[in-house]
Amino acid sequence: MLSTALALDIGATTVCATVRDRNGRIATVRVDNSDTVPARLVVDRGTPRPPHVDDAPTIPQLGSVIDRLDVASTVIDGVAWSADTLLAILLDPILNAAAALLGSPPAKIMTVVPFWWDHDRQRRFQLTIHAALRRPVVMVPSDKAFAYSAPSPAVGAHRIVIDCGASALAAVMVGGGTRGPRIAATAAVEDGGDIFDRILLANALTAADHSELALDARWAFAGVPRIRAGREALSDVDAVAVALPKPVGPITLSSEDVDETGAEFFVSAFGELFRSLDAAHPEAADVREQQGLLLCGGLAYDPAISSAVRAYSSRGARVMPHPQHTLCRGALAFGSADYDSTHDPDPLPAKHAEVDDIDTEIGVGRGWSRRTLAVYGGLGVAAVAVAVAGGLALSSSMTGPADLRASDLQSVAAAVLPAEGAIAGTTVKTWTDGVSRSDPTMRTLTGDRLETLACGGGRLATDGEGEGIRLEATRIFIDDGDTDPVTTFDQFDSSATTNVTVTAAIVARDQRDQVWSAIHKSNERCTSTKDDLVRTIVAIPQDGPDPGPPTYSENLPGTQPPTSTAATPSRTSSGSEQGGVTMSTQRQAWRGLVPAAASGSDTDIHVTCVLDIDGVVLRRSCATAKSSAKADTLAQKGAAAFNPAPESAK
């Protein structure tokens, strides 16, 4: 049986929400008898609140909440309101309505994020919405939601879906794959319906001899919603009266004027959009002409849109069912899929090709090969020992509320783990076994399948570690150019490539110190023999000089290698320069070495692991590379890419 879920699409002008119950039934969330909630707040006697239909036109407005991601706080009557607090005020009525539909709060919350936003903006949005809802939220890129909402084309065929939104026009070319829908190409232009309505308002103000008001932001807040409502009413009549605040008063909005303005605005916007899409895929123009287009979004039924589309496709366009909730429905479908097929090759299934041994010189490399999975994802014994000077020193911030519910563990881990695009130049590996049903890029372990975070991984967690860890979730990042996007955890690849793996382990609150200490003690007992893949471990102390990278020795198994001082860069027998790891009292770190004879690549492979703690979440980032300096850099990039643990996990 499926878990209950809520999908949110927070746009520039409206918020749409859809729920799925345990039987898979989909329903639209309605608030105040409306299935599209305004994405703005008003100020009522010094307090922000959602708008009401009977609000006076002169009531102060804060505008779109989504546009306030970069505003740390908004001061209202001398009181500072944070962005997450404002977003919570907007979303709380939606969450309450969703809980009423489902009979209980949704087990999982997803929100659609525009695929054209850069990583920093997506990250700010993610942090804000996590704080606003006070629970983990899964981010679903809008292109993936498109792919899973559109009728799936035949294998090798394509369709183009256009989102006609308030802030942008976005196009996704969806291809049919053997495992499900694929994303063949994307494009977006930030010329949407909100800008169109502002142009209509400016025209109306100019016609009423009040052109100076067109530059007044207060008039945009007060006038644009009324213009939008009038424009939408033109689908049934030729003209409507729109009551604008004084000194303008009533104006007439005609379908002729709207169509004329829309033709000029949207023909230009669609022209830019399709030029970008055509450049992204050589077949886009043919698909547009032969198959027509599918429309969704708040402007999907607007006559100006259909008229502009006909200038670029003789087949015209069809509006998808539930156009304003298409992305929410697609996000729910994507979240319940057994795997993410959107990046599969077209039209053949994914191949399990061998990966070339390429040493990438930039900050991140190809990700975890199957050889590295033997160290940190699956088979065999690996030895990475650590001795952290000073032991565990956790801050008083580690105190917190009761343990997370078992049903929330996976969603918390997914929220904390770095997402696709979090480490530049890499993509997340998709697994064929041991994966989360709702996320094929994430392997989760619980119970007697838990693996130790100490040493080289791969062994079962025992003693205090096994007793205190409740769930482990792992993602593995590979280079964007890797030709093997699908693999298993239990295969061995002798190629030596650069890889980054990230693991989020959720521990019982009253056993955090026990788990941390158990990992420390286990690391002290790790062996370093010819039977171990990773050998000659060098611990990085929490303070004092960095001992530098290890040097492999064939004799004296079990002994630690000589350490070097930090005065000059150290070099191993493989000629690796020392990098550096920033340490703290809440970090353990260690380095190891896979000798050339064991790596299968005729070169020594360096391993760096960093283990941090954030509330009840242990965050481990491990990296392999041909130089210790690069492994240090990659491991710390992986550590920095984690998202903060939600407040419930603090």
C-alpha cells in the first residue's frame, strides 16, 4: 500500500496542491472553496495573513512569497518576519486542508522546483520550505514532473509539453523509453502570464490617462489580480468591466485588446522558447510540427496562448487535464515510481558499459565505480582506521525533542542527503538493487542489514553502532560523462576512477554518543593487511599538525605508517601531494590507500573520509582519487553538499 503524499506547486501568483491517499487515489486540495491559493500575503493590522476574496483593494500587500527567498526578513510595523515564517503562514491552510482530505497529515510532502533555477536558488528554496513546514520535503524538478504527467510516448517517439505559468514559459521534450518517460530536451524563458497581465494593466492605465501609475508597485499589487480575473472571464464574453481602485475606477477589458496584446507578447516569447528548444534537440522542430503541443499551467486555456502557438505548429496545441495541477500530479507519479527513467538513453535501455580510467583534474570526478563500491557500498573487507585525538566533543545543541517516527526516517535521510546537482560536474548514480522504492538514486539499510560507518564500510554494524543506528541512506555521485548510469552495489570494477559517496545515518537520540564512540573504537581496531583493500590508514587529528597522506608498506601488517609533519607537503610512494582537511570537535576524518596491486589500475588510489554529526544525523562523505589532495577536496565537497538536518532531527 502506498504512503499518503502531498505535492505542492508554489508559483509566482498561485499555490496548487494535490494529495494521494493510501489507495493511490488523487484529489485536488481546496482552500476557501478554491483549488488555486494566491501565492501572496496581505498585512492586516500589522500581521501578515493569506488574502481573502473580500479584502479591501487598499489593504497592504507583501506580494509573491516565492520572490522573497533572497530577503532574510521583512519588517512589518517594527517586527521582523523571516522568509520561512511568511511561507509557513501561506502554506499552513493548505497542509490543514490536505490532512482533512487524507484523515491525517500526509506521510510525505513533495514540492515542485523549476528546473531552470540555478543550484543556489533551489537550495535556498529547499532550506526555506524545510523550515516553514518543520519537516522534510522532497524536491521534484519540474522537468521530471512534466515527464511523469504527460501521456507516455511510444519508445523512441517524443512529445513536447509547455507550462504556461505566471513567471515563465517552460518546455520539456518528453521521449518514450523502455523503462518509462525520458527527458530529451528542456528550455525556459522568464516571460510568463504575470508579465503579460502587468502589460495589460499598464495599457489600461494609459488609456485612462493615468500612465504615471503604471510605474507604481502598489498598483501592480492591487491591479494585476483584477486584470487577471477579467482576462480569464473573457473566455465566455467579448468584454468585461474591471473595477480598479481610485482614481482610475472602472475600465473595460475586451477580448480584442487582450488578443492583440497577447499575440505580440506571446508570439515573441514562444519564438525565444522554441529557438532554445530547437538548439537543445535536433528533432524538436519536427516533433512540434508533426505532433503538436501539450499545454498546462494557469494560462493554458488563454486564447492568446493558443493563437501564439499556432504560429509555430500547424497542429496547434491540446490542453492537458487539470492544467493547473499537472505538475503536482506528475510529482506524485514520479515520487511513487520504482525508478527514475528520465535520464535513460534514447531509445535503448541503459547499458552496463565499463568505465574508462580517467583522472579528472578539476574538483570532482566520475563518481563511484564498481571498484569503489567494494570499498564503500557493498562487498568484501576494507580497512580504514582512525584515532581521533580528544575523542567526541559534542555541543549542547545536540539536545532535542523525542526520536523521529520510524515512518519519517527515510524522508529525513532523503532531505539531508545532497541532491542531484549539489556537487558540480557530477550526477547521481541509479541503482538496480537495494534501493528505496521511491528514489532509485538512494540505497537504504535498516535492521540487521545496517553497515558500519567505520573503517572501509561493507561490514555489518555491530555492538553500540548497530544498536544505535536506525537507518542508513547512501547516494553515489559520478562524473557527468560516465557512460554507466545504472549499476549494482555488489559488482566489482577494477577500474580506478574518482568517486564521491555520501551517507546519512539516523541514530537514536539517547544513543548518539554511544554510536559516535563505537565508530571511533571500531576504527582503532581496523586491520591493515594484504587481505584488506584499503590499507595503511592515517588518522587526521582534531587539532595539531596534519600527518599527510599515507605511504603503502608491504611488511608489518597491522602497523601504522610513519607520519609526516605539516611543515612541508608530504608525498607518498605514488607521488601524491598532501591536501588538507578542515577539522572540528564534531568531525572525524581519516585517509587510506588502495595499493596499485589491489586497485587493478596499476596506480595507488587514495581514500579520504569525513564524518560529521548534525543532531541525530551522522553524515559521512568518502572520496577516492589518484592523489590524496584530490581525495581530500572531493570528500569535503561532499560533506559541504549535505543539507542541514530539519529541526525535528536536531
